Amino acid sequence: MLPIIYSDKFLEHKTSYLHPEKPERLSAIATALKSTAFANQLEWRSPTSVDDTRVLTSVKRVHTPKHIETIAQLAKDGGGYLDSDTLVSPRSYDVAMLAVSAWLDGIDYVLTTGNPAFVLSRPPGHHAESNYGMGFCLFSNAAIAAFYALEQPGINRVAILDWDVHHGNGTQEIVENHPQIAYCSLHQSPCYPGTGKVSEQGKYNNVLNLPCLLVAQ
């Protein structure tokens, strides 16, 4: 059985009807998975509550207090924009923290069982830098999970494989100076956010960018 770590609470991060990263994006994936021929091989699991200190401690390890407080305060005030297309709604802070919890649950499952896990969550994370949210992303989920994994017994190295139309500038910014984390990104170029050149290799040669040339038809 492949665990799918998911919660309907992830749909409570509201953007707008025409926004590319809207709740329906996630619910469509969940519906598709439940109707596949291998649906009986999927085990749906809810993420751990964020009441434990594990989640906030992990977020603080990657993001600055200013960044965390900005998102929390925007949500408390009823919502607002981090940039022109990155929205924080009233429930976004809590939902983003729950998404982090889901990622950490995934790490725990993999290390406990030796088997893979699939985290189906939002908001996304790979554009969020240590002190700045952008590109629909609030917290850098993959980077947070990587640092969490390194704290577990017997884990000395972590690799992040990021495939997307866009380069994961936030993930790279956070991990590129850490020799125990390797980051590889496959993305289109030139494309938002304009980063991810082959020459960007990290302080310890731990970054591998594989941009694919975007050719107009």
C-alpha cells in the first residue's frame, strides 16, 4: 500500500477563481487518484495535527522569524498579498503549517518503513525563500523536510529532485550552502523566476540545474 497523506483542510487556503493555484487543483488530483485502477493500493492518511512543536521548530529552522510572522499576521488580519500573485487568505497560515506537518509525516513514514510515501498538499513551496514568499508559495516544504530528515538517526545526506516548469529558486536558496543536501532541478528556460542556470552549482557543488530550452511554436 502506498500512503497518500492528504486533508480536505488543504482546500481552505483560498486564492481566487481564476488563480492557477486554487483548491480545485488539489481536489482534482485526489478525485483522479481515487478513481484509478490502482486505487485499492492507496492508503489515505490525514496529516498529524500541528499542535506539536515539531512543525513550528522545523519551519523556524528554514525561515526567518520575520517571514513566519508576516504570513501569520496577514492571515490574522483577513488576508493579503506577499507579491502580485501570492495570496494569503485567513486560513492560509494554518493550512501551510499543516502542509509542513504532512511533509514531516512523509519523512517519518519513509524512515520507519523503508517504503515511499506521497504527500498531496498545498500551498506549494519551492519558490519560497528563507525570508520571502513568492510564486504561490508560502513555506519551503521540501527544504524543511530535508533539514528534518537530517536530524533523524542514521541520515547523513538528503537529495531533492525538483521537476517543474519553473525553477525552485526558494529551495535552492535555502539548501545551496549546506553540504549534506543535494538539489537537482529540471525546468524550462527562460521561464519564471529567471533562476536555475547551469552555472549555479552551490557552495559545495551540491546544486545541479538542468534547464530545458523553451521554444515558441
